[in-house]
Amino acid sequence: NQVLEMFDHAYSNYMEHAYPADELMPLTCRGRVRGQEPSRGDVDDALGKFSLTLIDTLDTLVVLNKTKEFEEAVKKVIKDVNLDNDIVVSVFETNIRVLGGLLGGHSVAIMLKEKGEYMQWYNGELLHMAKELGYKLLPAFNTTSGLPYPRVNLKFGVRHPEARTGTETDTCTACAGTLILEFAALSRFTGTSIFEEYARKALDFIWEKRQRSSNLVGVTINIHTGDWVRKDSGVGAGIDSYYEYLLKAYVLLGDDSFLERFNTHYDAIMRYISQPPLLLDVHIHKPMLNARTWMDSLLAFFPGLQVLKGDIRPAIETHEMLYQVIKKHNFLPEAFTTDFRVHWAQHPLRPEFAESTYFLYKATGDPYYLEVGKTLIENLNKYARVPCGFAAMKDVRTGSHEDRMDSFFLAEMFKYLYLLFADKEDMIFDIEDYIFTTEAHLLPLWLSTTNQTISKKNTSTEYTELDDSNFDWTCPNTQILFPNDPMFAQSIREPLKNVVDKSCPRGISRAEESLGSGPKPPLRARDFMASNPEHLEILKKMGVSLIHLKDGRVQLVQHAVQAASSLDAEDGLRFMQEMIELSSQQQKEQQLPPRAVQIVSHPFFGRVVLTAGPAQFGMDLSKHKAGTRGFVATIKPYNGCSEITNPEAVKEKIALMQRGQCMFAEKARNIQKAGAIGGIVIDDNEGSSSDTAPLFQMAGDGKNTDDITIPMLFLFNKEGNIILDAIREYEAVEVLLSDKAKDRATIFKGKMIPNYIIDSNLEMENMDQKSSESDAHKPNSEEAPSDSQDAEAVGEEPEGGGESSAVGDPDPLSPASTASASVSMAEEDPYTSGPAEASAPEPACTPGDSQPQEQNTQTEATSKAHWDSKVQPMESILADWNEDIEAFEMMEKDEL
């Protein structure tokens, strides 16, 4: 019932405030229309002005037993949706969301029509639209390889002069390998074989291009030559659904060649990528070498796929590890490190973890997974629910929101959560008769025997077609998987229970201790001390020279030919790469973490959280856990650059002002003098948003700012307008300025809360209150960086509020050249990289474990390292390192 209520909240708000737009913007209560909002880059390629969210949600309505709403939605799609738009869209996203949505809608529509009560008027209209869309996607396959272009113009195709696409050379493996279910279903439903043929050709090409010795595929491939552009391999972003579709194509189409391919890949995944409970990317040519030290959230689907495969133990292990990360951060961050810290802090309400939870519950029957589902529901209601729907998390550490609710949230999240809790009598049809696409659309299994235009016989191998009597062991039977041992899943989970909390970063000192009197490991960049004579001697041996700069930094340059031996040169190369990464990381980590502005008055009641930039001066909100709470007031003059003329309106309030025309510190002093208890500076750059612009700190004015005692935060234009719009509509608007969003139970402690915002589970709120009280007595395990640490500060100039480096701050740390690094360090102190995630809580560690792991140094650096341009050619050293360096370069640019 709670899942149904949450779905209604999200769906009705989309229909009321956004339809016929593609998506709902839940913070501003309006639809997201492509071209009318600031571009979000590739994310917007899913939007095609075809009412994406409604189409994506069609079969969810039937799963949730909302047949009347489904009938109305289908009529709306048939009447309103236009697929012939002059707009460039992602072939992959359009296939899984729109084509899949239309086919899923058609599948359940004909099922309902057959049952005799609903949809009696339906005559295959959704299928006709799906076929029209299929033909619009076909021009993308006009390549010699058969791999599709990543984008297509719905009206003009690919190569047409007006298409604005067709120049791309690369696509991701998942983009080209996640077509077979929808395209084959379209062919089977319509009898038009061309769709299935094209999708098979793309899959065949990827299979032929796999790395033959490791049997792995890379992330990105050239659609014309078939060369691997990115040679790292994992089960997350860029590859994930390729593996999923190989196994599901076997299930849906009955072609055992797909099963053979999947099993070959799966063996390689378990051999190289699976490092229980982790799944880490490796190089396809050197599969024993990890390609990165963090995991992305999309791999959360993999335990569910392992259940379908029948390999339950590793599925339970990885799922439990992911659940522990969720318990630490409330949601699964977009990426997290091997020691479970936040790497990318966003969470766009992804459903993959809920999907795996559902599959594991079906396989094990273990009620533990119902508790996991309950946690997901409570966290969504507590942290993501806003008056107009559910908002994606911009930062899981602060609880701030992003103005986005992707269509997959309605298409998948509620479907899997409902099915997790539903009994058979709650369903109006048998879900076992269908297979889920990667977007959780339903395709009927009877398609395997319909319009078979391609022979099932696999003549290219020694495999022979299996007769029906053998099929009882090809997929796990969920009803007899664990008949005798209900404790099986628990026994696997138990050792992983505290894997996240117990994960302590270990330094090289521990490794040296374990080596005893054996040979010492090479000097690592994180341990280097410029004042240690032994370290300087090691640098010399590695061909690295050290130059002291006037501003207290040191510059390091390596000349490989000056190294004592080829092995020493190799160590030096590694040291330089680490130092560049550490330098870049130090620059990023010395930024203060983002802060939160939480609207706590009617009708928001703490549900809307905006990402705010901190200031280098004034109250440090990380040290004042309660934050600063008050009503907001707009000051006069609005720029805050002279004495405030309406002090009576500002006194005991949080002052709102516009950026520009004077320094931030001057604004702070003026409003503090007028009696304000805090200040929010709103960007004057129209349309700016923390969705699209990097957050920065407000710098001081070069003078002593100890006299400023109130908190100051910075909001981009879009987030600031949410508060200004609220003032226009509701007049009295109260906000809470804090380091991270607070639970509503904490905010409204001892106050009356309107009934309609109290969650149905009151017990949950009481528990939150108790936990928040106990948390208040716990010592904070990590202090925020001090004001003097700020590396990327922005000051204001008198003219128009332009950006400049803060007075007195040295330049941000950056590599001096591609093979040299300039690093700030104290002469006496060992070099450390600083806190890895400034606001992520650290596990308690013993003194011997205090140094960061090597993994933490491998973050996205700001410059690409072209080693060949500086290091002397030493083929004997570099030949074996080229692929590793290439992978490091990729990590620098890597984006989900």
C-alpha cells in the first residue's frame, strides 16, 4: 500500500505539472522540455518530446493493478504523442525507454483485452507506433560494422544534411549491445524480420571483437573499425546491459548461442572482475590489472543477473556489500571507492539495487530482503520526497536535491518494489509469463515460438540444439532453489555485515612491517617527504629531480635516462603518475564540501533541499550541527554593497541578496550590521544552476574576516529562484542553513506537523528522532578542513561580480608539465593527500591505519598525461606500460 501511495504521488504530479513534457522537474513543479532548460549534455539525449515518462510508465500501471489509469494513459499516448520530431536522441535510451515502453504497453494491453474486461477497443495502436519508431531508429545502423550510431534524428535520420548527427565514431558496448530484446520482440510481434536481423548483427560484431585471451569487452568501440577505444572492462556503466541482454535473449528467443556467449563472458567476469564482494574494472588485455579503484552504481543490477544465471552465492555477497553502502549514505552514490567512500555523490533515484533485491527474494524466500525493501521505501520518503514528486539526490552526503525525476524511476523502481511485497493474489496476471527488459518492460515469453525468422540452430560450435527434457536445469527454478536450507543466504551475508564500517585505509607502513627484513617496496608519492634525505636519494635513483619554488611548493621532473636502472625508471614513472594524481586530488579535496539550504516552512516542511556553496569566512556550519534557522527576507539594496536601508525587515532573519558589484565579505558585514542571523547570496547569472556549474566557495577580501560571525551560503540562480518563487507564493518562508539536510523528525521536534506530511509509518519517525538524539551525543569523527585550506576560492570584483583568485591564496595545485608535478608541502611534515571525502563520515581507525590507501590517489586529474612528450624514449621500460598509462588517462576523463 505504501508503494502504491508513493507511485500515485509521483505519477499524479507528473501528469498534473509536466505532461506532455518528457519528465517532471519536482522542485520547480514543471515539465522538462528539451531546449527550454539549460543543457545537461548526454543526459538530455533521452528526451525526444515524446512524453517519455508516460510511455515508460505504461506497463507499470498494469503491474500495480491500475487498469483504468492504464486505459486512459494508452488513449493519451495514441492521441498526443508525436514521434516525428526534428530532434536528436540517443538510440540506446530511445530503444529501452520508448520502444520498450510501447512494446511493454502493447504486451499488457493484449493480455487485458484477452481477459475480457478492459481494453476491448484496443487494436494494436501501440504496436503500430512501436513499428514507426523502429523504422526511425534503423538509419542509425547504416555502418559497415553493423554497430549503430549512438544518436539519430527522429525526423531526418543520420546522414541527412539537417540531421545534425552521423559524425560520431564511437559508441559504448551497452549502447550497441542492448537492442536485441526490443528489436526481436518488434520483429516477432509484427512479422517484419529486419529489426531482429539488425540487432543480431550488432551483437555478433561485438562478440567477434571481444579480447580473445581474456574474453572481455571494452567500454567504448569504434563503430566503423571495431577497434576498442576504451579498453577497461567491468559490469557497470557502458557495458552492463550487454551482458544482461545476452542471457535474456537466450531466455526470450531460445537461441543457445546467446547462452554460450554469456557463459563465456561470465566465466571471464568471475575470473578477473569479481573480487568478492567487489566488482572492479580491469584492462581487457591485462585482466589481472585493475583499471580503477572505484565502482559505479549501475553494477547494482549484476546480483539480479547472477540470480537469473543461478549463481546465488556471489549475488548475495555483492548485494550485501551494496546494502551496507546504502546504510552508510542512505542511497547508493553514483560511484564509491573500494574502501566505500563517496567518489561521485549524486544519486538519480536509480532502481538497479531494488531490482536485485527483488530477484534475490524470489530466489531465496529470505524475509531479510523484505527488510531491505522497507529500508529503500523509508529512505525515499524521508530524503527524496518533495511536494511535487521525488527529487534526485545531488549529494548523498548533504541530502541536497537536484530538480530531476527520471522516467526510469516510475518505470522500474515502483515495479520492482511492488513485486517484492506483492502476493500472488495482488497480481491480475502471472508475472512469470514475462521477461523484464533492462528498463523493466514486460515482453511475453511466448514470443520465442512466434514468427521465427532466424534458425535457432547454432552451427558455428559443437553445441547441438537441446531437447525440451534438458531445459529444466538451464535456469534456476525459484520454487525449489533452497528447499532444505532457509539459512543459506544468511550464512553468506554474515561475514559481510560490517564490511563497510570496518574498512580502514591502510598505509604503506603496514606493508613494510609485514615484509620484515625483506626488500622495501618502492617509494610511493603519498609517503614522500621533501626533507627526508633517504627519500631524496631514492628520487635521484629514479631519475627524478626536485626544484624548490619561491612560494613554498616543490616541482618534480623525471628524466628516465638519468635513472640508475630500467627498474628504477619504471618506479619513477609510477611515482610521477601518483604525484600528479595526488596533486590534482589535493586541489579538489581542499575545497569545503557543499552545504544545504532546507526549506522548512509550509508547504515544504523540510522536503526541499538546495545545494549551496560555502564561504571561507563566517560561522562554519560543519561545527554547528543544529545549523541556523530563520525566515528569509530580501534586503535593500538587493546587492548588499552599501548600508542596508530596510534593517527592520532583515533583523533576526536570513538575508537574501544578489551576487555582484562588491566582495562577498562586504555583503556579509553589511547584513550582519543590520541584524541578520545569516545570509544567502543568489547568483546574478541568469539560468545558472548547480546541475550544470561546478560549486565554489565565497572567498574573503584579503583582510581579517574574524569579525564576520554569521553563516553565509551561495546559491546559483536556479536554486535561488526556488526560494524567491516560494516567497512570492507563500510570503513567510523559513529555511535551515546547515552542513547537511536534517531529518524532519529533528526539525519539527516538539512542534505540530500537519497530518498530510507525516509518513504512514509513525514508528519510523520516532526511531529517527531517537537516533538523531543519540547521534547528537556522538563525537564527530571528522572535522571539516580549516578555512586556510581552501584551494579553489572565488572572490568578487567591483564590476559585475566577476571571479578571481582569492587574495593571498597560491594558485590551485596543478601539474607543472605533463611529466612534472608541483605540490604544496611542509618541509617537516610527511606529504598526505588530505581527507578523501570531506564530509563523508570516516570509520574509526587505529593510529597505525591513518594513511590513505593508494586507491584514494587515483582520482580524475585535471590534465591529461601525455608521457611520450616529456619522458625520453626507453622502449624496454615503456612498452609494457603503454596500456596502463592509457588506462590512467582514461580514468582522468572518465564520466558515467
